[in-house]
Amino acid sequence: MTDRLMLLDTASLYFRAFYGVPDTVKAPDGRSVNAARGLLDMIAKLVSTYRPTQLVACWDDDWRPQWRVDLIPSYKTHRVVEVVTGGPDVEEVPDPLEQQIPVIRATLAALGIPIVGVAAHEADDVIGTLATRADVPVDIVTGDRDLFQLIDDASGVRIIYTARGMSNLEILTDASVVAKYGVLPTQYADFATMRGDASDGLPGVKGVGEKTAATLLQNHGDLAGIRSAADAGAGMSASVAAKIRDAADYLDVAPTVVEVAKTLDIEVPTARLHPLDVAEQDAATALAEQWNLGTSMTRALTALVGTA
């Protein structure tokens, strides 16, 4: 089996599971377990289909890092339910999902899947660092477009995109990004900076949408080239140049917010996926019984058998 590292954008997946899996089965204590069961089913499908030899659950130790907020105060502000001084703000998460997070962490541990997070950083930054440092092909599993900037055919980094659901997974490569947006993955962060993203509280450059942003990048290479041309009044219409210049304060800081970190101090997990031994299977089965995870755990365990 060819070595392949799979990186899970874990929150992206368990949110999708929570909203996509009917909440009809409960744990014995009455707790919802649809997100936990759904995530197990996702892992089973991903492992069976793509055959990674290593799997890491990347975690949001801080979903809204203060250093990003300091640069753009509106960053994810609409999702804050409580501001915490000196620590991560509290994100708006439905109570039935919040109660499942400890169960999700326990199931990942039972399957031997390491959870990796870094203080003051998002899972995206963990993914960026691990993908950049990997010496084997990498599959990033996410429904988040921000991670398109990491796609790199030359290094074997691709995205398994979940936005259309687990039954319609898309494998995205350099060509996919060019076909959809007209820019290279290496240009995607600049593209996203100009376009903006209301879901992340990024205003973008007023009056510059996807088509204009793509054309500017095609003509000038990167944001620095675009800003230089705008200052010189060359290579674009006067109105577009004015919009770029008017957004100077935003463009001074936004690229740092949009670009995922690639140099975090992370101890890269070395554990390989493997079929569980008898004691590990018993522990996983006991956990499944405790939380009524049923056939979802069974499917995940079966998928691991194929990693031998």
C-alpha cells in the first residue's frame, strides 16, 4: 500500500454530520449522538475509499484566534456567543452538538486516530503545517474553501471536498481550482482576500467580485502585483484601480488572516492506521455500547481491517 496521509478538518465534518444525520438515536443518558455516529460513518467511508496509511484529526484549539481578530475585528464575529478574556471566545454551537464533542474525541482515540490542535490556532493552520511538512501524498478532507490554497499537484496535496455531501465527494487538484475560479491554488488566498467571505466576516474589496479578482490575478500574478499596478494606474480600469487603492487598510492586513499557517511547532504523529487488536476492539465496542454508536462503530472498525 502506498503511503498516504489523510488530514481531517474535524469540526467541518462533525458539523456536517450533525446537520445531515437524523437525530433519532440517543445515548442511554438521552444525549444526541448523530454527529458522533455520522463522523464514524464518514471515517469508515474515507478509509475504505481512499486507503490512507495515516489519519490525523486536526482540531480547532482556538476557532477564532485573537491575532486574527486584532487584524480584522469582524473576523467570525457573528458566530461569537461569549467573549472570553485571555482565551478562545465561545462559538455558537447547538447544545446537542456541544454535548457530543467529548464522545467524538473518545471515539477518535478508541480508533487510534490522533487529535492534533495548537493553542491560538485553527484546524486550518494545523492542516497547513502538516500538509506542508509531509513527505508523502496528502488528502485534506474538508468542506472549507479556504483550504484550496494548499492544493499542490507537485507535492501530491489534494482536497477531498465534502460540500456536496459524502455521497458526492469531489477530489480537487490544481486543474479543479483553475477550472472553477480561474486562478491557481497558489493564488487562491489572494483571490479569497479580494472576494471576501461573509461567513468568516471578511469584507473583501468593495466592488470586486470573483470574476474581477480572477482577472486581476491572471494579469498581475499576485496581490502585491495588483496593488502596484493600481498605484501606477496601469493594467486595469481607473474604477477598479480606485477600489483597490481605497481598500488599502484592509489589504494591508487581510492576507495574514486568510493565509493558513504552515510553520507551526507541531510534533507530527507517526502512528499508522491499523486493525485494532483484541483489547482495542473490546474497548471500542464497549465505548459504542456506552454511547449507542451501534453499526457506525462497527463500520469504522471494519474499515480499519482493510489497512493491514
